[in-house]
Amino acid sequence: MEPDVTVVIGANAPEASLERCLAALETQRHRAQVIVVEGMHCSNDALRARFPWAEFYTRPGALVPELWREGIARARGRIVALTIAQMVPAADWIDSIVRAHEEHDAVGGAIDPGEQLRRIDWAEYLCRYARDMPPFTPSYGDDLPGDNASYKRALLVEEWEHLRQGFWEPVIHPVLRRRGVQLWHTPAMLVRQGRSCGFGAFARQRSEHGRRYAHQRGVHFTRARHLLGILGSPAVPFLMTARVFRTVFAKKRFRAQAVASLPLVFALNAVWAFAEARGHLELVAGR
């Protein structure tokens, strides 16, 4: 009998983070297949022995979207839920996924900050998840947070050609929308972000993601559009940071943490902007 949900955990984080993630799933695993695909950090035998119900695979050096792709290929559940090792799912996370998919085919949830976060953790959280921070009203949208998202597996199987390079949200979400699939965003499906791997590791990841994003989004751009992206890149960190702060202050949560981490938020957004501009430049040079 197939499980209700296959949880795919992309694990490019210290072992302690993965342990907390798996521990949060232990009481929920009765209706789930749990797949861990590890990249930079590979768990030891003790961790695998503690969670024998999880399936462990490794792909050294892979980015999270590539790790997710490996897990999706092994999924048996009718629903595939994606997250990362730094996330700690709420006690009803899998139940909330199943309930949401009674009416929807693609569902993203909320992401709250965890406990004992450092300034770099807050900066990472705000850069990536301010939009997904509760409270927000359930609604349809153009995008879902990949680190807390779920899909009917049949949809992903049908679009496998678009997953061959990894599960990249900027690629797969427009494909699903063109098919008429509506992306549902709900605060009922909650995970909490734990500590990050530090500024250097996150900056390297953000740089590669920004570069890949430019490649994927710009593959059909004209030369003029690429040049516009390159010339406009100095303004991007200011616009991204302003958007983060507008969201935080509108939601009236964690304002002090946002102000304290402002330099790091801006620096990480600058990394993204530089990487995206580099991606556009590479495409121009390759033509």
C-alpha cells in the first residue's frame, strides 16, 4: 500500500539539524515515506540507526534542488512534500498536508523562525521566508516556498522533463500554472527554521542559486534584456531589502531582529544580485 505522503529532505546542513528534523517527523511517520538525500554533510551510522524508518541516499556536492530531484525519483506516496534539514516540521505537518491536498494539487505552507537563532540565521530567514512568515491569509499565488511545499506526485511525474536538472521552483511553478494548476499558500502547514550553516555557506549557496536563476529565467531573453538585467543589478539589493522590511513591518513581527540583521540581509541580497548579473553575462557571452 502506498503511503499518503513522501517527505523528501534535502540535507545540506550539519547532522544536528537533520536529527531535529527527523525527530519532529517520528510521531507522524506512520502515514509517510521519509527520504533523506544528503549533499555536503553525510550522516553517520548512529543517526541512521536511530531513524531506521528513513531512507538515506547521498549525492555529494549537489545543491538542494538536485537533492530533491533524487528523492522525488524514489517517491511512492501520492503526495510529495519537500523540505530541508534545517526545518523542524510542526506536530501536525503531515496531517495538514493531507488535508490541504483534499482540495488542492500544489500547496505551500508557512515558515516561522525557530529558537536561539543568531543574527546570520535571522538574516537568512528574512531573505528567504519573510513572505511565508505568519500571519497571512490563505490564497492562490504565483509561487510557493520550496522548503515547505507539497505536490500531487502524478503532476511531477508528468513534468519529469522539467525536473532533470533538479526541482527548481522558478522552472516548475510556471509549468504547473500553464497547465492550469493553482498554487495554494496556507499558514496551516507549518515548519520552523533552525540555525543556518553560517554566512559563508549560505552566501555560496545564494550565489549559485542566483546564477542558476538567471540561466533558467533568461534562456529565452534577448541580448538587450540580458544587458538590462546586468545594468540594473546595482539596484537589486536595495529593492530586495526594502521588500523584506515592508513585509516584516506590515506583519508586525520580529522588527527588532530585522533591524539588527539589516547589514547581513543587504549583503546576502547583494550576493544574489551579483550572481544573477553574472548569469546574464554568461548567457550573453555564450551567444
